[in-house]
Amino acid sequence: MVGILADKYSTKKIWHLTGCVLVTCTFPLLFVRCWGCYINENLDYLSWWMPLYYASLIVVFQIGWAIVQISHLAIIPSISDSLQVRSELTSIRYMASVLSSLTVYFITWIVLKATSYSNFIGPADDYKFREVSLIITGIGISTFVVFHVFFKNRLLTNYKNANEISTNGKHQNIEHGAPSKLPVTSKILHFLRMPLLYQTSLLYVFSRLYWALSLVYVPLFLEERLSVNPSEGSELVASVPLVLYISSLFFSFLLKSKISSCGNQVAYLVGSLLSFISCLWIALAIHPQASIVQIYLVATLIGAGSSITLVSSLCVTADLIGPHTHQGASVYSIVTFADKLVTGIAVVAIENYKCDDVSVCPQYYRGVLTYACGGSAVLGILSLSVTTFLSK
């Protein structure tokens, strides 16, 4: 819905600002005690008021986040018609995303260390996360204000200009001769009829699925390992994801300068192979007694593979949009919606298949990283093969 509305009404910058305002107004409140949630003699109303209060905030926050994500992605094709510039901007965007994640961890670590830190976090620590959320919100406000003050977007929404740009042979091949003067609704239907849209969506879906499952289940896999080898220290649960993020940041920076020379599809293939090798390594060598060095090396491969596939899949999406930047939000919304749907189904399925008795499946999450993440990498390679074959 955001994609269709953002293409039809107003500019991407206005939509982005609207999403930022919604996120700013709701995110800090998620970490503050709800209005009216005070301990007294009558606690019956809390059973319905607290879920209603926080669910309402989360719904508004997610709508705002969807607006921010879709509009920001759609701005990239509107900045330049050059495929190389779009690829570089996509890489920069991903690097900023990884840096923001690292910043959140760093701020949380500082706040926890600066206060009465303990090994266990309970209800008494709620004020710490309130302070973290306020600091993060402050940083967010300053960055999007700077963005909207200094960023001047040269929108390529003029149909005449789009028609001139579409004379480029590469764009014509991608769009299969799409007429550029169709009405908005007809243009949406045109993209929906394109098999390449769904093939491109699969590339992004499987890259996101691999990344999301890795982030969720690497810490759980490490907890399984610590239950067998407690002497390794619980800091492993934090240090390994940190290595994963740093690796992702490094390879996305490396990809920024190399993706135009090797091509988006070749980059996606390399990233998928690295992802598959990491899963194969976990299956064959990362047993409970394996060295910590191997775990860090696998985390490096996971970060490398995920960053390369994510950036290259978004670049393929930008190529698909071509000169039709006035439909960019719709295309990105379709691609990201598929990601949310598939990832949600995958996580629910994985948790439902988990055995209740830990002794029966002591290495369940190792299997998840092997088969679920490895399967995502393999499906990504198969989708790339089909996309490459049909685009010729």
C-alpha cells in the first residue's frame, strides 16, 4: 500500500519525512512504561490495556518504518539513471544500515556499563533501555533533519525524459519494451505481469532470509555450544555477532567499488557461494568441541555472503525499475513484502519443529544454520540461474 500511494501522491521525500515523524513519535514510547500502567490494588485493567497500548504503538511504528524503508529505497533510482551510481548508492545505504546496527550495540553497551551493571537483566533495568531508546531517537532525528535540509533530489518523473532514457538498450531488454506513457495503474499492472519482477523478488527474499535467520539463530546456536562448553564464556554470544557485522560492513564497502566491474548477478553468485560454504562448514566441522577460531571464520563468511547478496539483489531491483522511477516505490514494496512474508513463515516453521526435550535435539540450531540458511543460499543460486536464463 505504501508503495502504490508513494508513487501516486506527493514526492518520495515527503513520504520519507512522514515515516520519520511516525517512527520518532512511537519508538521511544515502546521502551517507556505505558500511560496509566501503575501498580495499584486493581490490576485487572492491565490485562487488556497494556497489550492494546503497546500493540497500537507497534502498528503505527511498523507503518512508519515501512514508509521510511520504501521511500528511501525508491529515492535511489530517482537520483540517477546510471546503473553504476545506483549500485554505489545501494552499497552506501547498506553500509549505513550496518553502521547503525553497530551503533545501537555500542550505545547499549555503554549505558549498561555506566549504570549498575549485572549479568542478568530484569524489570528493574527498564530505565536503561529507555535511555538507550532516547539516545537512538536523538541520533535519528538529527540525521533525518540533515538529510531533508541538504538533500536536493532531481526526480526523473517526467515521462518524456523517461522515454528518452529508455532508449538505452539494456533498459529495453530488462523492461521488454515497456511503454513509458502508460497511466499509473496500467504501469503497475505492467510490472505485475513481468516474470522478471517475481524472479528479482526471489533473489532479494532468499538473501534476506539467509541474513535474518543468521542473525536470529547464530546467538541461539552459541548458547547451545555454551551449554556444552561453559568455560568459553558468555561473551561469545556478543563477540561473534560483532564479527559478523564488521565482516558485513567491510565486504559491502569492498563491493561498492567492485560491483560495477563484476556485475550484479556475478556478485550475487559469489555471495551465495560464500553463504553456502559457511553453512557447509558449520555442518562438517563446527561440532561442540570445535575451536573458537573456526566460529569466528564462519561468522566472517556469513557476514560477507549476506552483505554481497543483499546489496546485489537490491541493485538488480534498481536495474529492473530502469527509467520508470515514478514506479520505484511500488516495485520495492512488492519485493520487500515478499521478504517479510517468507521470513515470517520460515521462523514460525523452525520454532514449531523444535523438540520440547533439549536432550533429544542438543544441536537443533546448528541444524537450522546448516539446512535453513544453506537452503536459502541454494535457492538463491537457483533463482539467479532462472533469472539469468530468462533474461537472455
